[in-house]
Amino acid sequence: MTGVSDVSNVVFVVDTSGYDSSSDLNYDMSSVSGTDGKNISFIFYNNSASSPSAYTGSITLGFSVSQACSVVAPEATVSLMSTSFSGNVAAKKVICTYTTQNDDKSSDIDLPSDTSSPGNISISNVPDVDFGQLGINSVDTANGTWSQDLNVSGDEGQALKISVALSNNFEDEASGETADQVQWSLVNSEDNEITPFSTSDPPTVSMDYTIQNSNTQESPLKKYYFQISNLKSVKYSGDYKATLTWTFTDGP
């Protein structure tokens, strides 16, 4: 390995497109030299244009590098066959044939995150959600309606992840009274599947959408609506509003 300075991050991205969960990849780099002083990472990923995803098959590593390395394959089974493997492995399952050594000195490698920019996807008209006027103790569950369509456009087959965080639960703007016991869910109207917001802080729910046609306006929220429950926990009348924060991520 030449032309790479010491203390540099070297990332090998192995494209597993065409291989499924029944596949077994044998990866051997025993003849590679010149890795001293480098931070080596191997990422196994299915980079298919139509359906990018993590590789879910098996990976057998039979190489020995002089510098500890990192292996990133979070949905795969990784078998370490080398007698001198040293490093870190992120995998669904790890099989160690010989004794291995962990390494806590490898530097971090910057990887894409859910907060990446939405690339060339165009987004417009992020909607408000209206639950109407509800009387105290009149109902315990209510459905919200979109104030307008959310429109997106991009390239055909482009994956879009839409996440919605409940930044602030219901609060009456006039009195300051809160209705923070109200619970939020996302409902798919086609099959009535209900996905509650997570219990994290802030509570969040996500949906996936794939662009159907290039450069046309599409409505990814058309089949979804929000549902709120535990309304009987609200004790005081008022004009309650909540804040939703939307995040759009281009890719898986």
C-alpha cells in the first residue's frame, strides 16, 4: 500500500450488490503490505441503485494486516480466520476462530448519518396538522388532517427517509398549560398499521419513501395521518399547539 501517509484513514468500501443473505464472501488480503501507521476500515454495503441496504450474508476474513483495522458490517455474520487479527468489528454476529485482540486506538471514521442533506431531492410545502376542536373528556383519540400536501421530487428510485420529531407536545399559548401526556402515533391508512412515536427525547417516528418518477411532484404523505390519544388527560380548555420538526434524508 503506497502513496498513503501515516496516521491516514484508509477506507475500503466493498460493494456487495448482487449478493443476498445466503451469500458467503471470502475476503483475503494476506499479500498486502505497507499498512503500518494507517487506520484501516472495511465497510461492506449493498450499493444497489434500486435498493441500497446493509449486506446480510456471511463474510469470512482471512487477512492479516500489520495495523489494527475496523470492519463495519452491522447486518452480516463476520468470521475472523486470521491468527493475528486485531481491531474492531461491528456486525450482527462475530465468529472468532482464534484469539483476537480489541483495539481502542483506531481513530473514528466519518460515516453518513440521518442528518445528511437531502441531495438533489426537492421538498416543498411542509404541512401543518389540524386535529380540530375537541371538547374536554369528549373523546380520547383523534386524527389529524394535513393542511396541504407535502410534495417531493428527485430521481426515479431515489430513497427518502422522512423523520418527524415531537419537539414540543401540546401547550396552550394563552395560559401556558401543557398537555404533555397526549401520545402521538403515525397511521398508515392503507393497512391501518399504527406506529407510535418512540420513547426517546424527543419522541420520533420515521417513514420511508422511494421516488417513483424523475422530476415530478409526488406526495409521500398521501397514505399517512397522525393520531393522538390519551386526550382525557387534558384538564383545561384552550387553544393547544404542538411543534413537529421534520428531517429529510437522502438514502437509507
